[in-house]
Amino acid sequence: MQVLAIAGACVALLALMGCASPSVQPAAWAPALPTQWQQAAQGDLQPVNQDWWRSLGSAELDALVAQAHQGSWDIAAATARVDQAAASARQTGASLLPAVTASVDGNREGRLGGQANVSGTRYGAALSASYELDFWGRNRSALEGAQASVRASAYDRDTVRLTVTAGVASAWLQGVALRERTEIAQSNLRSAERLLQLIDSRVRAGAASPLDLAQQRGLVAAQQRSLALLEQQVALTQTSMEILLGQTPAAPMVERSVMALRAPALDAGLPSELLLRRPDVARAEAQLAAAHADVAVARAAMLPRLTLTSSLGTGDDRLGGMFDNPLYTLAAGLVAPVFDAGRLAAGHELAQARQAELLAVYRQTIVQALGDVQAALHTLAGVDAQILAHTQELEQARRALALAEVRYRAGAESLLALLETQRTLYAAQDQAVQLQNDRLQGHVALYKALGGGWSLQTAMELPAS
């Protein structure tokens, strides 16, 4: 009874120590954050929501994203890592409770020769328990570290999901823009081939020189090369999409114009809000918390450990009388390291160095997040300025073509000049598609940089540990 009283007092002391143990606050270790973005959109701004890709207004993209969420092997692997971390946390938490084992055995001894005295058949049963009093919080800190690792794995899964979603949207936009540019290149090639036929007939009639014919043939070959390059890029984009979807081959994309797509101006919020809306920042913070717990575990490992054990056993040479004479034992053992050649101290230093590393990673992750948002804002501002200037360029190219057609019909302009203005218009149209694609890609990058609608408050509930 005295042993049980001592054990109860130790457990109560342990509970008090656990309540008084300080908790780590990694967010307080964040680097200095700017108060506002250097360049942000103005006017009617839309918040970033978790279904942000729907703002582009494409049913095809919606279906591709849903397919990626279901079929991506990267997301499946990240989800499995969460399950692994949760199981590991439950395994670690088991050390906070007593371990109880039961055994039943039977044996028979017989004499093969000599004068040995044997008892014949014997049956036995035993029940034993052991419990380590966690005076220094080693086991509790190990559990806290494991739980932080579960959170880090869950945030990593969310990061992978966001990356895959943004990758699908980006690849889809790239494919749509390339198909639209391919159609423009095909029109340009047809115009160049018509001009080649005209020049060829004029050379045969003696009205044009072989130099004109050679130059036009070179232009046709250049247009064919450009068209082949675009078709190659379309195929590569399709392959990239298949990888993201987790299946090969996948149904080909059919959308053919980015010029009809529009994306709303986004509210970037405040830089400090990134600490709560980026899953990779949350992951780095959880990893830092786990490292802090590992330091506490390594420190406690250098201190004495007190273990309580008890057992209840019985045995007899008759199965019916096996429980007639039970015996019990109670014991307490204190183990303290004396000399280990610096192994435990080195383990503590290793844990501290790991914590310092993850603190640097945490701060760099925040800096990278800030840079991602700022770069996306700069890209959008720059592309919008280019589109504004290119609008005038495209308008003048259309006007020049209209004037060239009028002059050609009046006989005041050559066909060569007419087709040259036509090629200029095609080039301007191709540039307009590229700029629109750059603008939409900038929006995808900004959605991703802002966390894609993710937040600590809306994160999926973690598995119980």
C-alpha cells in the first residue's frame, strides 16, 4: 500500500509539472514583416476563396481540377504521410500510460537418466505492469513533438494540394493559349503560302526576280517552323497535364481561346496575414514546434528515470489448482546516466542544432511567401501596363491592314505590302494572346501565393492522435 501511495503522489506531481510546462510560440520568432505591399490592385477587389479556379469561368478547368484532386498520386502520397504521422503520434503517446502484459504457460519435465528430481507437468499464469514516472516531461514532450509532426504532415498535404491545383490551372491556361496561337500561326502560314504562289507565277512570267522567290520561300519555311514549335509545345503541355492528373493518356483539352477568359482583381490583404493563410508557413511552424519538443526530450534524457513495476503470478502442477497460490511483487527502479562518452549531451546538441535549422527554414519560408505575393503583384501590374500599350498597337495594326486593302484595291499598293501588314496584324494578335495568358498566369500565381483560400481556421480537422 505504501508503494501505491508513493506512486499516486508521483503521478500527481507529474500532472502538475505537465500543466506548468511552457509552450512554444514559433510565430513570435517570425522575421519583421512589411506593413503593406509595394504594389497592390485597387478598386473592387475580390477575396481569395478555396474554389478560386472557378472564377475563370471554365467548366473544363473545373472538371480537370476535380479529376486532379481525385487522381493525383502526389496528393495520395501526402495523405498517406499524414496517416503515418498520426499512427506514429499514437505510438509515442502510449509511453504516457502503463504497459500491461499477460502470460500463460505450461511445461513438462521428465528424467532421461541419473538421479534428477523433477516435478513433471506444471502450469503457470502471470500479469505484469510497468510505468515510467515522467518527472522531467520527456514522454510528454515526445508526444507534443509527434503531434506537431502530424500537423506539419497535414499542412504539407494541403501545400501539395494547392500546388497541384495551381499546376493544373497553369498548364490548362498554357495549353489554351498555345492552341489559340497555333490557329493564328496557321492563318499566317496560309497567307505566306498564297503570296509564295503569286510570286512564283510572277517569276515564271518574268515580272519578279528569283531573289523575291527565295526570300518568300524562306518566310514560308520560317512560318512552318514556328507552327511546328507551337504544336510541339501543345503536346508537351498535354503531357504535363496528364502527369498532374495522375493518368496517361488523359482526354485532350478542347478550350481554344484565352481572350474570352477574365479573372477578378484580388484582395491581397496584409502581409502579416500570410502567417495564417499559407499552408507551407504553417508546416514550417509545426516543424519548428516539433524540434522544440525534441530539444526537451533530449534534455530530459540526461536526467534520472524512475520506473514502477508490479507483477501477479501463480502456478501449480495441477491445472485445476493453478490459481490456488498467487504471488505478487512491487518494485521501483531509479536509473541515471553516469558515463556514456558524451552520447546524451551530443544528442541534446544535435536537437538544438536541428531547432536552429528549422527556425531558419521557418523564417525563410515566410520571406519566400512574401516574395511570392510581391512578385505576382509586380507581374500583374507589369502585364496590365503592357496590355494597355498593346491595345493601341493592335488597333493600329488593324487600321493599317484596312488602309492597305483600300490602297491595294485602288492599285496604289502592292500585294507584298498588303500581306506584310497582314502578317503584322497576325503578330500583334499572337502577342495579345501571350499577354492575356501572362495576365491569367499571374492571377494563378497570386492565388497560389495567397494560399488559395486556405487558412488555419478552415484547415481540415486532423486525425485524432
